[in-house]
Amino acid sequence: MSTPILEGQGISKAYGGVQALYRVNIALYPGEILGLIGPNGSGKTTLFNALSRVIPVDEGRIFFRGQDVTDARPYQMARMGLARTFQVVRVYKKMSVLENMLISRSWRGVRAWNVLRPSRRETYQRAWELLEFFRIAHLAHMPAGALSGGQRRLLELAMASMPDPEVFLLDEAMSGINPALVEEIKERIQEMRQHQGKTFLMVEHNIQFISDLCDRVVVLHQGQVLAEGTPQEITENEAVIEAYLGV
Amino acid sequence: MPFLQALLNGILVGGFYGFMVLGFSIIWGVMGIINLAHGEYVMMGAYFAWAMFRAFGIDPFVSALLVFPIMFVVGYVLQWLIINRVVERPHLISLLLNFGISISIANIYKLIYKADYRSVTVAYAGSFQLAGFTFPTVKTIIFFAALLIMVGLHLFLHRTRVGKSIRAAAQNKEAARIVGIDVHRVYAITAGICIGLTAVAGAMIAPIQPIFPFMGPIFTVRAFAITALGGLGRIPGALLGGLLLGIVETLLTIYVPGAGAKVGTAVSFIILVLVLITRPQGLLKGLRPVEGGA
Amino acid sequence: MRAATATSASAPVSLFRRWDIWAWVGLILLAALYPLSDPTTARLLVATQIFVLITLASNWNLIGGMTGYVDFGHLTFFGIGAYTVGILMTRSKEIVFAPQLSFWQAWVFSGLAAMVFALLLGAATLRLRGPYFSIAMLATLLAMREIVRLLTPITGGGGGLDLPPELNRIEEYYLSLGLMTLSVGLMWWIRNTEFGLSLLAIREDEVGAEMRGINTTLHKTTAFALSAFLTGLVGGFWAWQNTYIDPDVVFFEPRNLEMIIAVVLGGLGTVWGPPLGAVVLYGLREFFWNRFLFAHLLGLGLMLIFVVLFLPGGLIGLMQKGRAIPLHELLRPRPAVSQEEEA
């Protein structure tokens, strides 16, 4: 097996007295689509926050492209090629959809003085392309706060795609999006993986979506990894079924 | 034993600080609103005690009881009419609004009472000796009154129906709404209680503190420092933070020559910045992150 | 925020194809010609005061309006600028063992001193999110006033400093006009660049901005230092113009409030709001409040409450929406708009 592009080793995180994560190991290999599932409160979002460096971890190390990034700041992760979406959508509600896209531009090769000029033509072009793809180009001049929940999710996906990252962390990115579009996004994700070698880690509640798309699935339960395997294996795993159905 | 005596003085002042900060810290914890006018409510309480003392010779500790219902109404109405409108908007807005309220209150008092320093001198202003220590009488009474009120407030929050709904609204606004709690009414009651208590604190220190319209900001800065030390909305945390601040302030006043009475703002400011830089979540990790995390 | 939507075209256009900047340049040219009409010195002084207020408001807007870090103590930098000029022009021999400086030499240092102080202070306070920053700055202002009062050998304490008078109202007029042009022009430029977009992103959602590759610390610190630099220059200018400084006139509380209110009144985070707000505020002060000087601060406090509650988008927002919150909403206890629609 090749080396993981993003790896968390023995990650622990406690909030007050609650142990949200306990010695979780997770590895994401280049070009794969990894699903992360688990009941509510099992630590999925905490793990996402830890991997994207939004919160500090109590214990454990995180590696991205072979580098130790345990103490990196989120913006450094973004510039190294990691993009994420949030469970509670984070778009800039008072700004227009287009401006939201321009803010999420690529930082590749940007020098300090570059930011002292208006957004470049290429940035606009890429923004429009992505807006077209996600079917929200007609909303470009609306304030993002006026969008519906599903449209905001699409916008956030489009924003995440702006800098052309290597790794996407998608936190329930499909909830609230209409089923026809979910199918299209599914195709687009597969296409990006096949042709561009992009890597995805996604939290989803929609098991159908996960089993259609993912190569591997990791199940979190009470802050620990309960099971790991192909979607097929996971759906037949006794412990997983119990965790979901049992108390 | 000058050091132990200073420590004692610090503890007495600190107990008061722990009580003084409660209104500020509960409002922040429950509604996420930073009450920049906190010090002004202290000032209003102090003026009330002064006016009562001057006009009718009423003891400040009696005034402290009288001022609570009055300021409860003031707090309730302010929250109901004004602050509830911005409670769900970004911090920027509620900060600006409360800044405006704080300046307006201070200047209304300046118009009414002029900028002169006032004081209340009670008959029992001296001190007494106990176990080799000197106890300033007024500060000792304040200390124990503060502890008593804190216990009472704790019981209120945990044992009564209203108290429980306040805590419910603090923990999860949406859930509170679902189980039928009128969140905005709870907020108004919370503000009434908090501002009432703050004014009670103000009335109690009237005998030991010069009273003037612009005495407020230093109490607001102190409140910030104490919340940074002790966390939000928890009574033991507030007491601990208050004690720490009181002790540090008193010791510095005694051991640093020339520090004098101006030491309050500077000490609070330095504590605030130091704590937040070294431990952004507060000394006891009790600070709520200012923005809703994902 | 409609203003944002309106100014960002669907494709990048040259910065200088925007009409607003040409309107501004036109206004500045008119203002530059004004002294030719031989106005009285009193009128020139009024104009200078308006320019100073606009400059202060525009600078405050950079950190308070665009970046969303409400600075309740921005007057600190004004004071540092004023005292730098005051000290360097009158006491540089005793204090820094340098020859007495002329105003122009001292003026450069007033901006730099404010900026250096902002960088030091920012390193500490900008790590604090929103409200902590606000209160830390308020405390800084309170502390600074006391420090200046106590450091009598350097600052003259409560007795103040007398600056060599070089009164020339025309010179002052053009200097303040230049400062204002620079400050507002800079705001306009920043608003139209990627730097400005990033600042707005920080204001709206700092974690999100960071996750999208924006080095928030660097952006905030830059905005803060720039704003402090320009505010320091205004302070230095003001000290020279006033020819006398002491803690009370420099750290004059209404000035601190007026720069904030001008921004909120005009429109937080907009380029043209603060100048508009400053002019309206100045007008109100001259025609109305000067009769009630004793209640000046009270009026400002009430005005801040009123504007925050009923003009959330400021005058600029009012002009774009064409309506304010109707008066009957005043007595409605609930927030008029829910978070979903508004925030």
C-alpha cells in the first residue's frame, strides 16, 4: 500500500469531562474515497475538526503529505491542499455568492503584495465554471444568506473546490440537496477521483450514498474506531448494527 | 503579619468581586451578550444607596434590598425592549449597543448628580480585631452578604422552575424553545435578576467606594478579568476568579510603591490579557468560545 | 449587504472604471479649489474639522467595520500621534537627546509610533476574539490617559504641552484634506482588492476564513497597524493645529465616540458610509447639540443606540434599501428579523 496522504495517529480529544475522541487512528490514501459513519455524538465532527486543525488535539499526531502538521494552523492546511465543508454550513451570508467564491480562491503562488489588487480574471473564470457546475450560477449576485439550505451546501462545495485541493473533507455535504443533484455530485466526485486523483473523506448519514461511492468505511462509536472495511463488510458487521440499533 | 493581613483584605474584597461579577457572567453565559454597561449598573446601585442615605438616612445594606426590585424592572424592560432585538445578531452589534447604553446611563447620572465624588459614611465604618487580624467592619459584612447571596442564587438556579428554565435556555436555546420555554421572556427575567444583583453589589459598596458617574468602566473591566479567570456562568468559578483578582489587587497596592488606587484597571487589564494569551479558553477552560463552533 | 453585491462586477474590470472613485476625485478637486474663494478662517477651520472626523471614521472603519474588531479605544493611537509630535517638537533635547524637530519631521514619527504600538498591542489583543479585543482596547485607552497624566516629566502631565504656534489655516486645510483623501482612497482600494475581501471574510466568519487559506492573524494585524498609523498621523496633525495638548483635550471622549458613531451611522464596512456619516454627524453637532453641550455625550450615546437598533445598515444601507425599520416595530418585543434572514 502507498503512504497515506492524510493520517491521524492516536488522536484524543476531551471537552470538559467528555472524551470525544480516544486514540483514533485514521489513514486516508491518495485517490480513495473514505466514508466516516457513526451514530450522533460519536466524534465524527470532532475528528474532522482535529484533522483540519480547527481544534487542537490533546494527544496524537497528524500527518499531511508526509509532514507532521499537528501544530499547523488551518490556513496552512488549506494552502497545502486540504479543503473542507462544515456540518453547519459556513458561507459568508452578507456577501454575494460570487464574492464567496472569490474569497475561497487558490493561494498557490500568491505573494504578500498580490493581495493588494482586485481578484484576477482566472479567479473569476474558475468561480463561474464552478457555479455553473453546481447549478447556482443564476444566484451569483444574491447575498449568500438568501439561499436555501441546499443551495448553501452547493455553494460551500463550490467554495471548497475553488483552490483545486488534493483532499476534500466533506461533513454531511449532501444533506438538504435534492436527490437528482446528489446523483450528479456523486458522478462528479467519481470523475474527480478517476481523472484528477483527488481524495475524499466524507461524513454521511445516507448509507446508500456511502455504499455507492466509498471504497472503505470507518465506523466511529463513542469516540473510538469500532470497525473498518468495505461498505459490504460494514453493513454486515454485527457490532456496527448493534451500535446503530442498540442503546 | 502584614502579608497575612493584606491577604485577608484581598479575600474580603475578592468575595465582593465574585458576587459583583455574577450578573455579567450569567448574562454572557445565558444569552451570549457582553454587557458593557455592567459597571454602570453598579454605579446606579451605589447612587441609589447614597441618595437613600442622604435623604432618609437609610442604611446602604437596607438600600441594597430595596434596589433589587427597582433594578429588576429596569433590567427586564431594557432587555425586553432593546437587547432582545439584537440578541441573535453578531457580537459587533450587541457590543455597540451596550456601549451606547453604558455611555447614556453614565451621562444621565452626570446630568442629574454632577460629576462630583460622593461618599456614604456609616456609623460602623471602623474595624474590629479578631484572632490577631484587623477586620474592616463594612468589608466583612459585604463579604458574608455576598457569600449568602451567592448560595441563594445557586439554590434559585437549581431548585426553582424559573431557575431551571434559565439554565435550560443557556445550554440549548433551540431545545428550550421546543419544550415550550419562551426564550425571550426567560432572557428578560435573567437580565432583570442579573442587573438587579449588580445594583445590589453597587449599593453594598457605597460605604467604601467614592461614588461618581464614571466609576463604571473599571468594574466592567474587572468583570472581564474575573470571567477570564473563573469562567462563565458558574458561581464557584466567579468566586474563585473574584478572590484571585481581589488578592492580586490588594497585594499590589500594598507592595508596589506609587500604585495607589489607580491600580484596579491596570491589574485587571494585565490579568485579562495574560490569561487570554496563555490560555485562550480561560484559566479554568470555562470560557465559551465567542462564536458558535462547527 | 447590497453594497458589496453592487460593486463587484461579474468579471474583473479595471479599478479605475468605477464611477464612485471619480465622483470622489471630483469632490476632492472642488475642495482643493475652495480656499481660492477667500473664505474666512473660521470656515476653513470648520472644513478642517470635518476632514479630520472623516479621516478618523474611515480609519476606524478599517478595523472596526471591515475586519469586525470593534475597537473602543482607537483614540489611543490618536493620543500617541499627538504626544509624539508634542514631545518631539518641544522636548526632544531632554528626552531623546535629539535636536528639536520641526513639525514635518515629528509628524512622520507620530504615525510610526502609533503603528509600532499597534503591532505590539495587536500581537497580544488580536489573538483575542471580538469582545475580548473590544474590552482590552477600552482598558488600553483608560490606562493610556492615566499614564500620560502620570508621566509629567515627559508628557507635561495634567499641565499639558505648548507647541510652537505656526498657525496657517490654509496649510492646515490642505494637510487635512490630503490626509482624508489618503485614508478614504485607501479604504476604497482595500475594499476592491483581495485583501479587503479577506478582511470581510474574517468579519463574517473567522474560522471559515482561516479554513479557506486566509492567514487571519496576518490580515488582522496588517489592518490594525495601518489603521493605527493613519490615526496616529491625524493625532500628530491635530496636536500641531491645536498648538496645545493635555490628557483631557487629546483623550477627549466625545471624539472617541464620534468616530465610531460616524461609521455606524454611515454604514459599517462600506467605503462611502463613514464619510457620509461623519458629515451628517458634524452637521447635527453644529446645528443642534452645540446648544446642549452639557448633554453632548448623552446625545452621542443615545444616538449610537438608535442607529444600531433602527438603521442597522447605516445611511448607505438606507439609501440602497430605501427603507428603515418602520417605527411601529419599535414596540415589538421580539427581534424584528430572525437569525436566518439577518445574520
